[in-house]
Amino acid sequence: MPTQLEVLLDKMKALENELVGELQKQQEEFLKEYSKQLLKYITDAKLKNIITIPFIWGCIIPVALMGITISLY
């Protein structure tokens, strides 16, 4: 006959599994909604903003390296 501790542990495991399942559902819903909003944001963006993206990202690495160099100096 299972003790009260074993019964409680089984209930905890069942609740944990339920919680994990619910969190996965929430994560999937969030990712779907985020993808829709991101696509809408990109399609609504002006062409000049989209064209500048590679230049902005291309400057991030040199600026970071310069910051590290100055910090080490």
C-alpha cells in the first residue's frame, strides 16, 4: 500500500507534466503570434529602412571590437 508521501509525489509528477504541457502550448501560441507580427512589421516597413539594415548590422562588430580594445587598453 502506497504511503501518503508516495501519493503526494505522484500527484506532484502529474501536476508537473500538466504544467509542462501547458507551457509548451503557450510557447507555441506565442511563437505563432510573434511570427505574424514580425512578418507584418517587415512588410509594413519602408524600403529605405530595409535597405539600411545590412549597413547597421555591418557596423556592430567593428564597434564592439573597438569597445573591447579600448576597455583592454
